[in-house]
Amino acid sequence: MTQITIQLDDSTFKALETAAVQSHTSVSKWIEKRILQELKHEWPENYFSLFGSLDEDDLVEPPEIPFEYDSKRENL
């Protein structure tokens, strides 16, 4: 297996370690998974579960704003 070396600042590495711990995996496996996801060009995990997750009331078009509230525009 090929090995690579990357340089990260301390805060980025801490965030990486935290993400790996939360995923119950090693830092190396966490990075490998993210690289593979990026290279696959697929929809993100759980993307299609979003469909139907909003109520129709959430998708109501807002009322038109009266023209009088529009900003003054510069004549060109």
C-alpha cells in the first residue's frame, strides 16, 4: 500500500482526529474514505433521503415586495 505525507496545522489535525474518533475509525481510514468519496463523483450519502423531507407549506412562494420599497437606482 502506498503511503503519503501531508502537512496540517495543529487545529486542522485536531479536527481530523475528532472526526475520525466520531466515525470509529483511524485517521488514515477516515482520510481514505473521504478521498474515495471525492473521486467517485457520486451523490453524497443520504442525499436522496432529503426528498420529501419538507412539508409543502415550507415551499410557499413569498409575497411580492412592493416596488416602492426598491432601492433608488443610478441613472446611467
